[in-house]
Amino acid sequence: MAEVKVKKETNVSEAAEVESRIKELCQQFPQGITDQVIQNDMPHLEPQQRAMAINKLLSLGQLDLLRNSSGLLYRLKDTQSVSKMKGSDNQEKLVYQIIEDAGNKGIWSRDIRFKSNLPLTEINKILKNLESKKLIKAVKSVAASKKKVYMLYNLQPDRSVTGGAWYSDQDFESEFVEVLNQQCFKFLQSKAEAARDSKQSPMVQRNSSFATSHEVWKYICELGISKVDLSMDDIETILNTLIYDGKVEMTVIAAKEGTVGSVDGQMKLYRGVNAIIQPTGLVKTPCGLCPVFDDCHEGGEISPSSCIYMTEWLDF
Amino acid sequence: MTVQEVRLCGLLLQEHFGEVVEKVGTLMLKNGAQNLRTILHETGMSVDLVKKSLCVLVQHGACLFISGRKGPGSPTEYRASCDQILRILRYPRYIYTAKTLYGDTGELIIEELLQRGHMTMSSTVKKVADRLTQNMEEGRSMDYSEVSSAFSSLVETHFLQRCPQLGGAAMKEGTAPADAVTPAAPAAPASTAPPTAESFSDCYKVPQVTLIGRGKRQLASEDGEDQRNAKRPRMDSEVHGDEGIYWQVNFERFHLHFRDQAIITAVANKLDQTSSEIVRTMLRMSEVTTSPSATCTKPLSANEIFRSLPAGYNISRPILDQYLTLLVDDPMEFVGKAGESGGGMYVVNMHKALTNLARATLESVVQERFGSRSARIFRLLLRKRHLEQKQVEDFAMIPAKEAKDMLYTLLSQNLVQLQEVPKTPDYAPSRTFYLYTVNQLSTARMLLQNCYKTVANLMERRLFETKDSKRLLEKSQRIEAILASLQASGAEPEQLTEVEEMITAPEKQQLDALRLHINKLDSAENQVDETIFLLESYINSTATSAS
Amino acid sequence: MAGRGRGVGAFTFNIEALGIGRGSMPEARVGPSPLFPSTDFKPVPLKASEDEDYMLALKQEMRGTMQRLPHNIKLQSNKSEVERYTERYLKQSQTEDEEWTPDWKLFPRELMPKKKQSRAKTAGTKKKTVKIACKDAADVLTKLDELAKKDNEKSDDETEKKKTGEEDGEDEVEAEDFEEEDIEEDNDYIESYFDNGEDFAADSDDNMDGEATY
């Protein structure tokens, strides 16, 4: 019996050491540590002891338990939130955990209710509390205007929530898109001009007037006009609108794997183009733009003789 | 014949041939082929006026006649030609083109023929020589041979053609005209379709004419006497050997020229000057070998093209090859590659070019009328053919509410159409795709009608403005006449000033404003006709296209 | 097809399914819409170049010329008096011949004019009076007016004389003085042409003396 006692006592002091060692390891590896890591570090540690230390830390709320594809992961809990959470009851902790698990995609309050099995009024109270403690925040989701998702306070919301680079607080940033559209076009235009002025052979001129989406992306990034990070895909979306504006043309060419800017062995090339006609004759007349064209006929209230658009146009 | 076409034709007839001809012409346009009695009955006009009107219309090719269509003894039927009448809008362009190609002489030849419908070569030459002489220095005159030579050039290049011999009437067998100078046309059984000029093998054959002399200057004189004397020479009955052979302007040939011009300009805009010169060369080489309705030119080898480039163009053969390759690579596909022999065989894709030009025209209309973002949606739909609302928003990067508004507006103006594609057999709205789409051809047809209406509107407004200021205009004309006569009779400057001052300053201002208005309206008509030409050419090309 | 013009057209499809519910239509108009609503966009300026200017001049000249040619048939057989003055005193009458003769070989016979009619017409045209509307400078105008009258009568006589002198055997169709020359067609044909309105077409077909062909 004495043996056991001694063992226990040893274990208690040892346990404290193990616990702090585990915490140290967690600090060393903020992304989380596995049982293996702990074992490697303290090879003499019995699995039982290890388990006990971990459980102790978990129940104290100092350690997080996560699961990934290869097994269990232990992570140090955020001390700030740990201290903040000190006054929280278990229900709050539970809700917090659920929200944390949702990562940067966030979670609807309804789903929180579903996962926690707590009544709605409770949930709302808890959410308000956590928000006021600045532990969590609500983010408007672009997918459904009335709904909000909750996520941890200092997380960057995922694109699917915010709508990507083009949405700010759920508002489509038309002006921003417009500015990017113009800047991309200017870049391509000047590239085309430079090619023309180079007086090289026509083939060389044509080829040098092209820019890859990567080049355009780089230019835009360097301009520094965007608050958010823009991906090459984002830039291609903008370039496509220029195609639909009739200002830009795109060609796809085969590219060697590994060429900068190539995707799946292909590269998209863009260049500025000119319109093939001047504005057509019809739109040089008031009738060509007239909002009441269909109602106009000689002898009617709206007629060529009485038309004020004509009058305005004639006197211009 | 649409309402808009009839309205516009009516206005054109009225403007150039008067109310009487307009009434007869409009009746025929609305009711199709009619015989003389019906026309008399429907218009309620005197026989004499109706007959004269029909003569005028036939003279100008605006009306064709067929006799015996319903069997022997049945009355002659008259049918107005809407297309022919609409061409009046384009007369200034035909004349100007003739000027650029064949100088003042060519210009006047075309102008005279357009004014008079059809004439013999000899009368045309004489008239034009007289007119040119009028503008030359004292003592100088224009030789008939120079004018004849210009005339022949116009015939050789098919800008002029002989009139279909019998004004569109079907031929009866065995009734070859006894005194015809031209060889008889193939004796086909009476057909109901009027023969075109080109169905006669000699339609581009210049007759042997004896035409020796020079243009006569009309003497300026104070009273009518000398004027009448000057008229005398024209009343002579000299025979030149081409009696009965009448010539008319070949509109279709001019249209081919305009089409080629449009293509060359498009290439110059999209690519560069040199590329457009290459295309010009290719089109020039193909003028006689390509039929007017062909989709593309016959294949030309790079070698041939190189040899045919204009003298001033010093590009090397490899560089030419580069230009040709770039033309072929261009997404607009102005030029296509048809083979490898001769250094590469190339064609100009006329129908494709017309389609692109028509598309650019439609886009231009949407852009100017509804703005850039609506134009973006329009172009998007042209490219992607069918899209749902959400897709439109995403591709065009236009927020939902605005995209919705724009689509709704375009839809209500029939520029965009909506197609329902059911996902399930029950057509339930929630399980149906609503796809937006643009149909280029039907949109082009619609816009063409809008163009006709627009020109008619411009004309009506011009008539209104003139009518509104009629008294003032007449006053001004009267004053001019008085001034002219006073000057001619050597009046004192004070007398002249006194007369000039009969027009008050505000009246003068009004007249100036009126002049500006009229010019603007006229110029606008010319420019809308450019749109009409492109759309008509495109629409006609789709009728003959293999696709 | 979708409705056109102002207001909500009748759509053949269910627009609610598009998400265009009542509430999200473009702003409902309050009260009757203005006849000419304000527009966001103005017409593009017309092309202005030498080419365009020249074609404008061609157009206007062509219009003027064609209105003076005999092809232009007016209900009243005189041109307005102002145009006469313009012609005589601005020396613009140049090349406009007062007559036009179609080559009947190219025209259906039935369109050939009739003798009887024209006589009455000629009588009518001579009676035209020249009115003076403008009160200013009345003296000058009266003087000119008298001159004009004299000239008119003179020219009418002249023209008629000239015509009777013609022997080319072709008809002359005049816009103003629709006179007819003595022609080879026999009177019987003409009589029946008018008297028997029912068969005039048949007659003209029968009477093929080689002059006009179809």
C-alpha cells in the first residue's frame, strides 16, 4: 500500500510537471500536438499518466481537444479567452466551443441551438454576452441578407461569407469594381500602344500587346489600390467584364507546366482592342434614343412636329 | 411591306415626284399589284394624272408592269417596288462615290441618270458635257469623247447597266421588237417574274455610238429670248446609233462597293492601315470573280496578293505572310485560310464581316441608348447565348437589383428575349429555367424598321419646319429674286440695300436657324441611311448564306 | 413577345418567377407620366466632314432639281409664282427642260395620253393668274409681275409653236402643258379607248401596230 501511496504522491508532482511540459509543447507547436509528440518528448511517461494530464488540462479549460484525420490534437487554449471565460458557466463555454469549431465560416444561431440543445432565449443571452466580451462577432452573410453568422472575434471571415473581394459588409462594391475595370484596361491599353510604337514586325507587335492574367494581377497588386487581397481569379473576373465591354480580347495558349501564371497547362492572354465601327447613324438622332419612340406618330400628341427632343437637338 | 416602309416610301415619293405620284405609289405599295382601272378607282384621280404618275414611276424603276399575267387579254398590272423607292435615300452616296471613283464626269453621269431614271448613252453624254462646260472657263468646253469614255468605264465596272428591255413586262413569244437595236433576249416562255437587268447577256455592253462634238455652254441672258435659243440645240434629233438602248444605275454594284468599304474600314479600325490595304487588295482582285451573294471571295494565293499590292506598299513577302496570318487569327475572322498552295490560299469572309458589323451596330445602339452597363449585359448575352439572371449578375459584375432593372428594360424594348426551359414536365415556375437570350437576326430586323421610322420622322420634322416658316421663306425668295433682277438691270447700291433691308434682323436670324435645322435633319437622314445599309446587307446575307 | 412602350407590358411568361415582384419594379410613376420624360443620354453628334457636307449639298440639290423636273407632277399646273421669279431672274432654269417624252417602247400602251383631255387642259393652263401677296415694295413687284405675265404668254406661244413643228412622230408628255401631238394612231382607237371604259385594256392589247411592244 505504501508503494502505491508513494507512487501517487510522485505522480502528483510529476503530473504537474507533465502538465506544464504539455503546455510548453503546445506553445511550441501552436497548431496543436498529438499524443505522439508528447510521447516523443517524454518517452518515460506512461500512457495513463499522459491521459490523466491531458484530461486535467482539458477540464481546467487550459487545453483544447481537436480531431484531425490522423487522430487527436491538443492545443493550448487562448489565455485571454481563457481568462475571460473564467466567469462563464458551462453553457457559455459550450456555445463558445461550437462557434470556435465553425472556424472562419461562422455558424447561424439556429445551428448553434441545434448543436447545443439549448433553448433560443438562452442562446441569445449567451451570444449577447460573448459579443460584449469581444470573444465573438457577428458577420453579415452575403448569401442571405437577414442572417448573420457568428465566429470568433479575431478571425478573418471566409469569402463565402463576405462575398469575396467584391463585397464589403454585404454591399457590392460597384465603385471598386469599376476602378479595377478601368485600371486593368489602362494597363492593357498602354501595353498595346507600346507594342504599336515599337515598330517591330506585325507578329511581334501583336504578341507583345498581350498580357497574361498573371501580369495584370501583379500590376494591380503593385498599385496597392485594393484593401483586400485579390487573387488571379478575381482579376480574370474583372478582365472578363472588359471583354463584355468590347474593349478587350482574350486568347488561350498552351503553356509549359510551371510557367508563371499558367493554370493546368494553359495561359490566358488579354489585350486591348478597338471598336470596328464608330457609333452608328441611328444613335445620332433623337429618335434612336427616344423613350417614347413607339408612341410617336404624326398627328398624335407625341409626333415629330411636336417632339421636344428634336427641338432640343436642333437648337443644340 | 411594313407600315414604316410604306410611310417612308410615301414621303420619298412626295418629296421627289410630288403629291400626285405619291398617292398612286402609296396605293400600290399598300395593295400589291393593281391594274389601271383599280388604281383609278381607288385614288379617284383623273386618268391623265394617274397615267402620268405611272409613267414617272416606271421611268424611275419604282414600278414594274406585267401584262397578260392572268392569261391573254387580262389587264396590265402594276407593282410598286418598295426597295427601289427606298434607294432614293442613298442617291447622294451613289453620286459621291462616282465622284471619288471617276471624277466630276462620273459624278454628273450618275446624277443625271438618277434624276431621270433611265436615258440613252448619247443623251447622257450630251447633257453631262453641257453641264461640265457650264462650269469651265470662258471659251473652254468638254469634249463628248471624254464623257463617253467615263461612261464606258462605268459600264465596264458594272456601275451602269442597260435597262431590262421591256420595263419588267413578261415577253410573249414571237414578238421580238422589230426595230430593236439590241439582239433579242432568249425566247423564254412568258414568266411572271420580271426579268432583271442581268438576265440579258448584253446588259454591260457599250453600244457603238457616233458621238462627236463638245458640250454647249448655256448663254446667260436677261430675258427669256436667248434662253430659248440656247435650248434649241437640245431639241435636235441627231441620231447616234444607240436609240432604244437605255441605261440605268446599277444600285447593287454600288452596294457591293459600300460593303467592301465597310469591311476595309473595320479592318483598319481593328487592326491597322496595312492590314486594311491587304484586304482592299484582296477584294479588288475578287471583284469580277466573286458573285454578289457569295459568302466569301474565291481563294487567292499569297503570291498573287503580293503581286497585286499597290505600288506604294513596300512590304516584304514574309511580312505579308505575317499580316495574313494575323488577319486569319483575329477573332473577327475577316480573312480565312483556304489552303496551302501558292504560299497559302486566303479568302475574305464577307458574310462573317457583315455579321460582325451588324452586331457592332446593335451593340452601338444599346450602348448609346441605355449606357455602358446595359451594353455589357447585351454583349454578354450575345456571347453566351443563354444565361439565367444570376449568371448575368455574376459575369457582368453588376449588383442584383441594377442587373434586374436593366434586363427588364432591355426586355421591354425587345432587345433581349426570355426563354422558359422547364426542368420538369409540369412547367412549374420554381422548376423552370428562365434564360435570357439575344437573337441577332430578329433584333437587326427590328432595328431596321426603327431606322425607317426614324428617317420618316426626320423628314416629317423637316417638312414641318419648312411649312412653319413658309411665309418667311417665300418672302426671302422673293427678295432674292428682286435683288437679282435689280442687279442685272444695273440698279444703284442704295436701291439694293433698300431691298435687302426688307428682311428684318430677327427674320434673318430665323432664316439662319431654319437653314441650320434643315441641314441637320438632312445630314441625319444621310447618316441613318448608313445604318440602314449595314443592317439590310446583313439581313440579305443571311437569306443567301449556306448556314 | 414582351410588351412595348411605356408602362408594364403584357408578358407571356410569369415575371414573378424572375424575382421581379411588384415591389422591385422600377419606381412606380406617381400620376400621369410626362409626355416627354427626361432622358439620361443624348444623341451622339453627327459626323461632320467634307464628305458629309458634300453629300448634304448633293441631297439638297437633288431635291431641288427633282422638284423642278417634269417628273414632279403637281396638282396645280403652275409652279408657285415665287419659283417662276426665281427661275427667270436667278438664271437657274438652265438645263431643266419643260418637256419629257417617255420612250413608249418601254411603257405599256395604255399609259399613252389622250388627245381629247389635253385640249381642255391647255385652255385651263393659259388662264393662270399671277398673284401678288407681298405688300412691301409693291411697285417693284408689280413691274416684275407684268414682265412675268408677258413672258409667260410669250413662252407658251413659243412652246406650242415649237411643238406643232415637230415631226418625229412621237408623243410628248408634258408635265405642265399636257399637249399632244398629231400621232399615227387612228382616232377610232382613241374614241373607243375612252368611250368604252370596260374594255380599254383589251383594246390596247389588240391594237398592236408594232409601235409599242410588251
